[in-house]
Amino acid sequence: MNVYDSHRMAMMLQDMGYVKTDLQQDADLVLFNTCHIREKAAEKLFSDLGRALMIKNERAENGLQTVIGVAGCVVQAEDEQIFKRAPFVDFAFGPLTYHRLPQILKDIEAEKQSCVLDTNFPAESKFDFLPQNKAEGGCSFLAIQEGCNNFCSYCVVPYTRGVEYSRPVEDVLAEAKRLISTGTKEINLLGQNVNSYHGEDARGVERNLAYLLNKMAELDGLKRLRYTTSYPADVDDDLILCHKNLDILMPYLHLPVQSGSDRILKLMNRRHTAETYLEVIGKLKDANPNLRFSSDFIVGFPSETDEDFAATLDIVDKVGYIQAFSFKYSKRPGTPAADMEGQIPEKVKKERLDILQTKLFDLQTKFNQASVGKTFDVLFESSGRHKGQLTGRTPYMQNVYADASNNDLGQILKVKILSATTNSLEGKVANNG
Ligand code: SAH
Ligand code: SF4
């Protein structure tokens, strides 16, 4: 979601005449887009800001001005504390108000204002005010939803991104068409819980995610479709049917379970148990036997015992994830879990994370190794590790490196896989287009 938001901000800045630079020393404007999901992500901002200040001071010695801004969820959570901890920041705004970026910058340039802070939960939707989106390559994110109503007890998202809002169907389709016309072949529909999507159609009727996926599948020129993130309890039969009927829907689904222990899932305020989760997985696999899964995991949630943790390892074995993200529980101020009894010592969290990740990486490696000798459609996204090489993704989101020309960027080519590691595959383009 932050990648999508950053892309939209970069587009707005481009429309204002800004150009991107890879050298921070050259930047007249430095804008940090921030994540507050775990403590480490938030702390990183303040060390990055310290470095930005040093560069700002160096530039000032050469008579150059530097504007520093901070966007995103850290701002929403910290509010004016941002300026207390980093008084040299010129402006800051939360994730729901970045459509106001051009006006904020104009006011700062006109020296009408400094230290602008905007952490409203505005009545208007930012999406109605953003300029049209443009593709940056063959794959694009498209936000169909903002916020979340689930209030998982560990999570800050409902507090930083507010209540859930679904964009109207026509708006999503219009943005998709624009992305396709500017070079996109794959669209990943984004939201914190896309399964509860309920955007209105042109007649004002609320439609679900399955309806939207069917509409997306009709778009000319779109080759691949994905959606992220799914909330297991909200996967309905209509959605499951999409995995049977829509060829364009990729056979890879991120379906976060978080824990395999029902006691912990209850404390997390997740609305699924290990059993109901596995039922959903079973139905999805019946709909499309080629479907493979990834997940998010939290280890060391308050009061988690060795037995609870063993249940998490058990569900990993049962599902056989091909990729996963796993985290140590991180206390987020203001969330119910932060005040729960039985906070787990850091050392135990680390031990459990190591055990879980060893298992997950092992599964990932095995899946990648089983790909050797097979031929996949690969959508090439960017330059590879050496000259004459590109990198792209298989339908299963595996990273593939292969020799190809720059003309192949944004194209889908057949690639035969020659070797595999935990994180990537190497292959050979099997045809020339
Ligand atoms: N809406 C998505 C993603 C939420 S944030 C979902 O429900 O899956 C991405 C992941 O960060 C979560 O799935 C969770 O695994 C992790 N996460 C969220 N809050 C956390 C916390 N306080 N400590 C550790 N990990 C956390
Ligand atoms: Fe956070 Fe839960 Fe919402 Fe995901 S579903 S954003 S984990 S509250």
C-alpha cells in the first residue's frame, strides 16, 4: 500500500515539475513515506531524518535550500510529536491526506507557511482528488480500498488509516484502463482486507470483490490479475468461484493466518480458527488445484506458549506455503495487545522466529527447486544483476533472472527455469516474443 501511495505522490510531484534523483545531495525536496506497523519501521524514520538533516545543512552551506517532508502512518500516529522529535521537518501529513501535497508545497514555496501538519481523517476521499494514475512498468498496484474495520488486537492500521472505505467500481475500472493504456499487463488490487470490498457500481448498488474481479477480467490488454490482502474469514463462495473461472487470476494467493493456535487467534481478535482457515484453503484448492499460498505470521504474541507456537509450525506443514512474511510481535501503543499480560521476552521471540523462518525458507527453496526444468510465463519488470539481464516474475511471484533485451521490459515471455535458490530462479527465454 505504501508503494502505491509513494507512486501516486511521485506522479503528483512530476506534474508539478519535480524530477526524481538518486542522489540525496541533489534533492531540493526529500519526502519520506513511512510505515508504523512495527516499532522498527517507525524508528527507522528518525535515523533517516537525522541523515537528511546533515545533507540539508551541507546544502545550506552551498546556498541551497532543502525542503523535508514526512508522509504516512508514522505521522498519523505521532502527530505533532514529529516536529518535537525532528523540528527541521517542514511538513508532515497522514496517509489519507496526501492529495493535498501540491497545495502544501505551494504554500511552503510561497513562504506562507512552515511546519504544516495534516493528520485529518477527511470527509472527502483522497482518490477523488488525485491526478490520473500512470503505469511505471508492466506491473501496477491499484488501491481499491482504504482503512480497515477488523481491529486485530496487535494492529495499528485501523487507527492510522481509519475506517474502511471501498472505492466505487467505475473509479477502479477507469484507473485500471489508464494503467493498461500506459503499459501495465498485471494489476494487483490492494486493500487491507479486500475480501470485504463493497464499492458501489454506476447504479449505486454495492458490489463485492468477486464482481470487481469479473469486471477486471473483461478489460482488454490486461494479462494478469492479483489481489492483496485477504482476510480468511471473509473469503466467500463467489470469490472462490473466481479462482475456478478466471484464467487471468494468478494461481498464488496471500492469505495471512498469523498463528496456528486458536487461543492466540482469539486473543488476536482474528475471526478464524486454524480449522476454518484450513477449510477455506481446501475450498480454494478444490476450485483451482494449481493454487499456492503465502501468509503473514506473528510469533511471540502476548502469552504465546511453546504449545501455541507448535500449532503455528503445524499449520505451516499442513498448508505448505511457498512464500511467507514472519515477524516478532511488536508492541504498538494504543492497541489492546500492547497492554495484555504475558508479554514474551525478546530472546524467546527471536528463537521462535528463527525456527519458523528456517521451516518457511525450506518450503520456499523446495518449491523453487521443483520449478527447475519447467517453463513459466515471466513478466519482465526491471534490469537484472548484470548487463543484458532482466528480472521478472512467474505467476507464483517467484523472482526470475534471464538474459533478455531492454525491449522485453514490460513483456510476458516464456522462460525455461535452469536453476533455483531460496529467493530466485535463473532461466533462459524460450522464445523471442
Ligand atoms: N491487512 C493485512 C496486512 C496488515 S499489516 C492483513 O490483515 O494481513 C502486515 C502484517 O504485519 C500483518 O499481517 C501482521 O503479520 C504484521 N503485523 C501487524 N501488526 C504487527 C505487530 N504489532 N507486530 C508484529 N507484526 C505485526
Ligand atoms: Fe490490521 Fe487486522 Fe486490519 Fe490486517 S485485518 S490491517 S492485521 S486490523
